[in-house]
Amino acid sequence: MRSARFICLVTFAMAPLIVRADDLLDRAAESLSFSGFDDQVRARLSGLIDFEFYHFTHEAPGLIFTDDHSLLSPRFTLFFDAQLGSNVYVFAQGRVDRGFDPGDGDLGIRLDEYAVRWTPWQDGRFSLQAGRFGTVAGNYVARHLSWENPFVNAPLIYESVTGIYDAEAPSSAGEFAEGLVEDKYDYNPVVWGPSYATGLAVSGKIGSFDYAAEIKNAALSSRPESWDATDDGFRHPSISTRIGYRPDIAWNLGVSASEGAYFTGAAAHELPHGTGIDDFKQKVLAQDVSFAWRHWQLWAEMYEARFEVPRVGNADVLGWYVEAKYKFSPRFFGALRVNQMLFDNVPDGEGARQPWGHDLWRIDTAATFRLTPHAQVKLQYSLQHEARVNDAVSHMIATQFTVKF
């Protein structure tokens, strides 16, 4: 509890400084915008400065990488947006942090997104996009950045590692059934965060329906090091699609599907004789829904994922969450999220079958206060239960201080 109090004290101590700097941030936003050539070229730089602090009672959960029970994770994110005429849009995102996911490594600089989008018709019926960008599947990616996400972390689907490891193949069903026995970073979730892989996408809106499809160099579960098309290129492409339906302004319903090889090139020599990387796919079917009414916003997703595992067979997992946000005032809102992951049985190598992962559920609660139009503070508590014999229940407290410019 002393760590929790320290988190709150440090966070709120910084708040008055940002309140006094609000006018400066307004002027900075104006100076970082450009318009020229009779307003045919418009460009803007913007950014987020985040300070996150995590404290957990057991090992670091999800895609948090530290051996300690507390972690401070600073992050600076810079966005570039440009509109060239009425048809071409260019965007990029660069970050300075300790790794794509929170960790205690050294600070580094990285370019996460870069893409160009061509929209030939103004009614939005069709757009073509090329580069490196977030996946079209599901509805979480559109709000995953710290300013839009009502929580500090992501739903379990996007951050809970499974027994899948993409850099080597299991030598037997018994080895695979052992689960997570190496460094946690060696394993993959169902979807690794926003999945900023490289490729092409088409999207558009026709009446009450919207559509999107992408072909990328890596599957949804792929790790950040695989997202650049530098090693395997597009030799093992992944295809993802989403069809959405908006019956009215409040509702948005969607169905997504994805298929792609999830092994990296490093695993090729360990696959069974006569097989290759393309013989083992990650297959995903997902449903999503969002709803907004007055002070309420609701989101939900369900992912049914299958990994075709050499020497094992199909490893299936079901993940879902329901998330609700309520605005108590224009500057203060609370959120509640319920998550669950359920693992199917696989052969254990001794003639029986057993789950290939530990079923788990997690409840996240969070409160956010907008100090100014440019700054907010967020506090979250998470309770997680994992289906194993010892230490099944864990707790996490997290805070996030964000400055937007």
C-alpha cells in the first residue's frame, strides 16, 4: 500500500505544473502545424508524454517485462500527419521508451508506424493504404493509445502470453504441454497489442456497412521485431478482414477473420520433415460490438483463435472482454472491464489430453481525471485469477500521467 500511496503522490504533485503550462501547450500545438500551397498541403506534429507506474503482488503480468514487483515506464510518442490535396494522407508514429511494451530495459528510439493512404472518392467508399500500421481486426486498436484508452493496459486478448512460441517448434506434444517454461518474452499472445505489421489495406464505407481488409508480413500474434518486412519479407503473408454494420449512430457491430503463418524464419529448420512455415497457421474469428449513449460507452470483443502446432495438432483458445466507461463529468470518468481466457485440451504426450494454458479471468477498474485539455491522470486496480494450484490470485495497481500536445 505504501507503493500505491507513493504513486498517487508523485502523480498529483506533477499536475499543477501542467495546469500552469496549458497556455504554452496551446501555443506549441499552433507552431507545430503547417499549411501551404493554397491550403493543399497541411501537416502537423503532435505527441504524447506518458509516465506509467506499475506495482504487482506476483510476477509481472501480461506484456510487462521486469523481474521486480514495481516498474516505472516513461514514454514519448511523436505523431506526424499530413494531408496532400484531397486524396492523399500520410502518417507516422515514433517513440522513445524502454521497449514497445513496458519493461526495465534501456531507453531507445523507434519508428512504429508509417503509411500513406489514398482516397480517390470523397464519400469514403474506398481507400488504399500501404506501410506499417495497426491491424484492421477488432475494435480495440482504434482506442489503444493512452489518451483514448480508459485503462492503463490492454485487454487480456492483446497482452496475455500463451504457450505459443514463434521462434522454435516443439519437439514433442509433451514439451508443448509443459507450457511457459522459458523467458516470458519468448511466447506470444493471441494479438500482440495493435499489431503494427507491414502491408497493404483497403477500407471503405457503403451505406450502413464498412469494410476493411489487409495483407501483412506477419500474423496477429507476431512480436514487434517481426513487424518490419526486413527478414522474411512477404514470403509468409497474413490476411485479416473486418466487416462492420452501423444500424444507427449508437451501435457498431463487427466480424473479423484472420489467417497467417505465425512462426518466424528461425523455426524453419525445426519443423517436421516435409513441412514448412506456411503449413502452420494462426486462424482467428472475432466478433466486436460498441455502443455509445449519453454518458455511457460500451465495448466488447470475443476472439476464437486456433494455432496449428507441429507434432501436437490444433491448440484452441477463446478470449473475450466487456468494457464500460461512464462520464461523471466532462473531466472525470470511470471504467470497468471484465476479461477471460479459456484454453482447450491438447495431447500431453502420454496418451491423455490437458489444457495447453491456464484459464484465467481478470477484472480491471480505472478512473481518469482530465486536468486540462492537454493533461490527464489515470489510476487502475486489477484483480486476476489463474487456474493453477499455487498463488492463483494476483493484484496490480497502475497509474498513468499523460500530457498531450
